[in-house]
Amino acid sequence: MIFLNSFEKSLKKLIWQESWLYKSYSLFRYDIPLFVSEKPDLVLLGAMSERMQVKVMDRLWLYRDRIKELIDQGAFFLITGNAFDLFGEGIEKEDGSFLKGLGIYPFIAKENLRSRHNSLVLGRFENFDIVGFKTQFTQLYPKTDLPYWLKMERGTGYQVGASYEGIHQKHFYGTNCVGPLLIMNPHFTLYLLNELGIEISELPYMDAMLDAYYKRLQEFRNPKIINHP
């Protein structure tokens, strides 16, 4: 596996086995990442500051063709928070500048630093109800229909009022939802691990996670719970 940020900690707490090996990679070292020469089991990239987005994009751009090749080959990616913005055509910055993205998917992110968007997310993927949160300065505007990840029941999709959220293509999962996404959605986490070939029937702390999941599901469906916007 290759981990590109602190997602590593939550995943290791959930599924770590002593026999497993992993490669942790910093985008800001000068060594060549593992995914350039090998096909990783899983690439994880999560939320970051807006300044860090610029630095990460500079590094990821060096490997754009390889990232696209891996997605086409069915490698597993889990990209969350504003890291997902980097996989589109770019980010229209509030100051009028444009941060060029990887251009793998046809959408534009529009930034408004004067208004942070915060909302709960309740959507459907396959046979799973997915719960999560959003906290971001961008809204996404697809240029064409995307292979969405979630069909929204409540909360904000690509932008306020949109019916769909994220991207699911082969084994690429991209979403603006923030963590702890895996801990909040134990059914989806088991599904993802089984897709990876990790055959386990339950996660550590499964009872506690399921109890929290069903309580949160009930709360998110309660019309008295105010969602913003």
C-alpha cells in the first residue's frame, strides 16, 4: 500500500495486521514515489490547506500521466476533502488566478474564501447509505455528466442543490467529504477492503462503529436537524 498523508493512521487502526507491509511517501521528498514503478494496492490522499494544495499540485503534476494510467488500470484510489479538487481541470481562485489541475476529470472547482461551506452529507452508493461531512471553500461544476459516487438524499453534492457527489470510476473513489470517512461508514469500509482482496468479516470496534453509524443515520434523516446551507 502507499499512503500520501495521515489517512494512514485511521486505516492502520482499523485493519492493521503484523504481517502487512506498507510504504509511506511524502510528496515533498525528492525520491520517486512507489506508484511510478509499481502498481500500489491503495493510494490515499486527503484534505489540506489551500496553500498546501498548490504545493501538492506541483508535485502531482510530475506524475500526471502515471496517475491516469493507474486509474485506467483499476488501481485503488481514495481521494477525499479538497484533495479531490486537484483531479479536475483546475481551481478558479478567489483572487482571479487559476490553479491548473491534473485534468483527469472534466470539472472546475470555484473557490470562495469568504464563505466556508459546512454541511452534513447523506447519500447512496450501491446498497450502502453513506454519511459524512463537508467543510470547504470550493464548489464543483462538472462540464459533463460524471460517473458519480453518491446519489444525494440530503446535503450538498458537487455544489449546493446538486443531486450527485464525488466520482466512482473502476476503483477510483473521489469525494469532497472529509474524514473520518472510513470509521463513520463501517459497511463501506468492509466493502472497500474486500474489493482490495482483504477478506475480513468485521472490523475492530465494529459494534461501537455500527452503533454510532446507525445513530448518525437517524439524526441525518431527522428534518429537525438543521443542515447548512
